[in-house]
Amino acid sequence: MKFHIPTVAELTAKGESPDILFWVGCAGSFDERAQKITRAICKILHHVKIKYAILGKEESCTGDPAKRAGNEFLFQMQAMVNIETLNGYHIKKIVTACPHCFNTIKNEYPELGGKYEVIHHSELIQSLINEGKLKPADGNTFKGKKITYHDPCYLGRGNNVYEAPRKALEVLDADLIEMKRCRSNGLCCGAGGAQMFKEPEKGKKDINEERMEDIIETKAEYVASACPFCMTMLNDGVKGKNKESEIKVLDIAEITAQANDL
């Protein structure tokens, strides 16, 4: 499936504006694995004919890693540049693929002058399912398969988004198995709080190894994720446990796109 993904600048030049801005994020732009999630979200947006656009080269880091690492000055510099761009285009609604971007733009940009309606892509997918715009194909890839869902910290505990990703999985007619540590008691993948960008401190076990043991216990064939940081850590965990032939890690958007034959 080939289609053009417009930038906000392109639409503005034609006197138009998007109904929703897709905030791609650093991982979704530059990480080879996360780029597949970006493509899946664009396929979904294109399929349901939502008028959307991206910022393209005008998008820069939200400042989340800088803030979590303690550099408030750098965070505010990065945030102000983005807010100026978003406000300049009169953006009202934003969908993100990353809970870190989601949390930062939704909860920390308002006090700097950036007030938008911000939703995570799992919430968008749930609303499209509810509206009947996304329907899994009969006998879709995941029908009857054992799937477990890993709650990203900034999506779950940080913003209380627990149901949307699960609703997106429930329509697949799959066997959704919860880990013992899930929802508000979910275990971090180990990459949040800017930990993604440094080596872990010495200890007996890495957090993602511990999380993989929770996943293996469910005997799931698929692990559903909703965060590019979690995706990296879970994939590393699968490799570390030599389970690549048994367990596949996919984002909610990838699962939805595949199930709808997009």
C-alpha cells in the first residue's frame, strides 16, 4: 500500500489544516523497529480517511528525556520550540505513538502555553473500532492466539489508559492473558525516566529480563506493546531468553493493521 503522508506545511500552503496531527516522535522517526509502528498508524489513518498530517522536519524531541534526566532548562527550550510551531499552525488535536510524548505534550506543555487535545494511538484505535470503522478480517492472523499486553508506565500508571489497548485486542477474538503484574501493578520495562539512553546500574538482573519471565509464565505467543521504548526492551528480553521463535513482540497499531489486512 503506497500513499502520500502530508506535512502540515503542505496543507497550510493549500489553505487547509489537518483534523488531527500525528506526532511521530524520535523513536518513530529514527529507530528502524519503531518506524514499522509509524507506518502501521499511517495505514490505519489512511484507511479510515482521517484528514491527518505530520510536522516532518519541523518536529523535534518533546524534551521528555531531558526532563526525566533532570535538565529542566533543556526541556523548556525544546518544548518552547515545539509549542511555537504547533501554535503557529493552530493545531488542536494530536495523536502520539509514544506514551512519553503523549504524557509530556498532554500534561507538561499546557503550563508553557501549549494546550491541545492529546490522545494515544491505542485510544484512537479503540474509538475507530467503536465507530465501526475498523473491523478485523474474518479468520484474522490473531484469532485464537494467546496474547498478553504489557502496560507502558506513562500510558497506564501515568495517565490511567488501561482499557483502550485491551479493547483493541479483545475484538480480535484472541485469547488475552493478563500477566500477574499488570495494570496499575504493571512492571516497568526498564527504559523510562531516560534510562533508555544509559547503561543500567549493576545488579542481579536487568528489569526487562524480569519482565520477560512474567511474559513466559503466561505462555503467550504474542506480546502486545504500545510504546517504542517498551518495544526495544521487550525485544531485547526475548532475544536474551532465546525465545525469538516462540514469542513475537508487536505494537497495538501493528496488530490492528495486520488484523484489518492493511
